[in-house]
Amino acid sequence: MKKVNIVLIKNMFINIFLVILKLIIGIFGSSKALVANGIHSLSDLITDIVSILGNIMAHKPADKRHPFGYGQFEYVTSIIVGIVVLFMGFNLVLDSFKVSENIPSDLVLLVSVICFVIKYSYAKYMEYKSREYNDSILMVSSMESKADAITTLFVVISVLMTRLSIYNDLYRYSDNVCTFIIGIYIIYISLKILRENIRNIGMVTMDNNDYLDRVKDVILMDDKVISVKEINLVKYGSYYTGNIVIALSGKVRVRDMDSIVRNIKKRLKRKKLGINYVNISVVAKE
């Protein structure tokens, strides 16, 4: 939890800087598209705050009411993020129809390039960390940050296109067209976030054979385990929970079974497979 929040807090401070920079330069540099991009960064900032709070909640330890922990709060948090981003996207699409013929300044172009480099670099870093920590909140945040970087690239293109207005007046509307494209892209990203997390909140069963084979190999490291009869795991936020059924050697005494099961659970955690809460049942000995 702490490591994930450190990544999110860093992104939050980056977004604070980018929101202020984009809005100020966008307003004074006559770029509606950069202002729209600044609003997108603002939505990214809001999602950072929501994500941090959700991540803290999702990693609360299990209790009587939540025997498998609070992992699904990650999905709830991500759904809230998706709704916020969707709202921002619709607003930008509507704003793009307000006609403006202003030509953005060269400063807008320079700032847009700088913002793109900063945002895209950190988005890739978050994507890498989301896989390392197996954290869905971090993955959603990286998707949102990458979308913000891409929309900043649209601003760069639109500013360059307005420079062609000396040849054709239609290029003067590039800023409005870019604002519309940013809005549509944000809507697309938000729907993708919502679809993925609504699906996951329904307790999706793990069906990755490579992952299940790794779990099986860890269990079979104990020579008293003859076979693994069943592995049924479901994603629960950043970790897995579920049931595993094993068969033990006929030489194992009943009083030793509990110790074997506890050792398997410890070994699964040590191997960092993301299995936090699992029930291991023992069937008839072979």
C-alpha cells in the first residue's frame, strides 16, 4: 500500500504543476485546446486523490464482516474515477462547439511539448509499477495519465496546424477540432475504465494457466502433497482469494495436516503470487 501511494502522490504533485501551467499558458496563449487539456489534467488530479483514499481503504486487514479483506474497494474507486473522467470528456466535447478563431502563441507549443514529455514518461513508469505491485488502482491511474499525455500531443499538433492558416482559413479552427478530439478520447478512456472494473467487481475467476501452474508448483514443493485437486482463485483488487484442494500422502498424520496447510500458505505469500486469503482443503489420502 505504502509503495503504491508513494507513486500516486508523486503523480498528484506532477498534476498540480501541469494543471496550473496548462491553464495559465492556455488562457494567456489563446489556446482553448490547452485549457481543455489542463481540465483533463485536473480530472487526473482528482482521480489521484480518490485513488489514494481508495488504496488505503482497499488494504485494510480482513475482519469478521470482510473475511477476504477490502480489496474490492479498488474497483469501486476505479469506477468513481471513470465517472469523473467521463463527465470531463462530455464537457470538453460541448465546449469544442464554441467557435474561436484565435491563433495560439509559440509559448503554447513549447509548454505542450514539455508537458507531453513529463506526463508520458511518468505514465509509463506507473504502468511498470502497476504490474510490479499487481495493483489495479495504479493501472487505472497510469491509463488516465497516458490519456492525458496523448491529448497533450493533440494540442501540439493543433498548434502546428494553426500555423497553416495563412494558406487556408479553415486551419484557424484546429484548436476547436483538437478540443473535440480530446473530449472524445477522454470519453473512450473513461468507458474503458468503467467496463474493466465493473467486470472485475463481479468476482472474475483466474484462468491464466501459467499463473495457476506457478501456484501448483509452489504447493507441490512439499513432498507430503501428492497432488493439487483444485485451484479456484478470484481477483479481489490487487490480490487473489479463493479455495485450493490438495491430496496428502497416506503417511501424514491428522495432527500434522494443519501445520502443512499453514506452511503452504506462508510459502504462497513468500513467492509473491498475490494470494492473500485462501482456504486450503485436504481430501482423502492417496
